Amino acid sequence: MAIREAGDRTLPTFISLLVVGLLLMTFDVRLEGGGVVASLRNGTQALLSPVQRAAAFVVAPVADIVETLGALASLREENQALRGQLASTQAELAGIQGKLARLEILESLYGLRLDELEVGRTPANVIGRPDGFDLAFIIDKGTSDGIALGQPVIDSFGYVVGTIVDVTGGSAIVVPIMASRNGVAVVVGVQVGNLVSQPGTNDMALDIFEAREPVIEGDEVRTSALSGVFPAGLPVGQVLRSAAPESASLATVVRPYVQPEHLQVVVVLAWPPTPVVATTTTSLPEETTTIPEEGTTAPDAGGE
């Protein structure tokens, strides 16, 4: 009887303990706030986290490379477009700079002063370029613009260029001084000399026949009042080599300021200002005319 009674108490105790255990497990799960489904999800996430990190480590650089390649292609297209815009802008800028340079030249041309003399000036464009064999060039102004043979030509800075040697109605030929067979009367300081061309070079030979003092390298050479072609005081060039008088004469080399091959615009001077008067007043006597009074007859050629 005692043994059976003990067995009867064991079964209810086991069942009670089982129920209490289940309740405790349920209470513990609820305290964690996730429930059974949440616990399973958390466990699954814990298992998959290393796999996700490994996948991100492998996939992320590949995605970055693909994105970078796409960005490079876009940048190349933008770069090509910008290069085209830059080339177009540079071409427009070059055109504007050319126009500004021409405007400055024309402004300087019309503002020239030749020792305060009122000398007619005719700007002209160089249309026939000189070469190494012939320094003469053509301008786009002629007799219809008042251009005449022998008129002097200067550049936009007032430096001596040459003279008109041939002219038509709408054009003229200019021969620079370094290619001319005629000399130019010049002054260096207070000394008067003659400047002549040196074949084969753009330099010119300077001879001062009554030299009283040396000339120094860099001295400026200007046209003399003795010149019958150019107004006095126009800058011609600079002395290349210093030289001292020898037996009252002096010889050296001068480099003209103007190099004809670089000219684009020149100015033709109406010099002398009154060429007709200059050539006739000293050679022709002034004519007088006597009007006979009414009722008288003029004497005949035989003086009767």
C-alpha cells in the first residue's frame, strides 16, 4: 500500500514540473520581446550575417567599378563637348583680337603727327606681300585716292617704309628704302649722312662725310631736312655698330625699324604738301596780264 501511494504522487509532480517549465519558457521568451517567430528570425539573421558581409565585400567593389565606368564614359562625352566649345570660343577670340588690333592701327594712323605739320595721310592695306627676292609690295590705294609717284610711305608708328614707284587707279607699288637704289638723307644727332641699301640684307650702310664725332650703337637715325622725299624728323632705324671718324668721314651700318614682310597697313604721305608750287615757283616767272582800256588797241608782238 505504501509503495503504490508513492507512485501516485510522482506522476502529478512530474506533470506539475512540466507545466511550470513550459510557463517559465513562455515567460522568458515574452520578456525578450520577440516571441517564437522573432527568435527564429533573429537566429536566422545571426546565421546569415557572415554570408551577407562576405557577399557585400565581393559585390560592392564590382558595383563601384561599373558605376565608375559609366561615370567615365559620361565625363568623356562632356570633355569632348567642352573641347568643341573651347575651340569655337578660341576662334571667336582670335577674330575679335584681329579686329581690335586693326582698330588700334587705324586709330594710330589717323592720330599721326609729323612734327605738327599738316600733311595729308592716306591709310592703305598691303595686298601684295614681299618675298625674299623682291621687297616691293602692293597697296590697295591709287590715283583715285590721291596717291602719286614719289610719295613717301610710313608705317602705323610713323617709321619710314619707302616710296611709291608705280601707281594705277586703284593700287600702287611701294619700294622699301632697303631695296631702293636711291639714298636717304638722314641725321644722327647733329651729323648729316647718307643711308644706302646693302644688297642681300635688310640693313643699310650709313656714310657721314663730314663727321666730327663718333656714333654709338643704338643711336637713332632720322630723316634730314635735306631729304627731298621724306619730311624731316621721321625715325628710320638704329645704328648697329659704333664707329669713329676716320679722315673726316665715318661709315657704319643701320638696322631700319620696319621689316616689309611684316607690314599689314601703311600710310602714304602727301609730301611735299604743295608739290605744284614747290616745283614751279622757282622756275617759272609770274605772268601778268594787261587789259587794254576801252577805245585803245593792244600793241602787237612787234612792238609797233
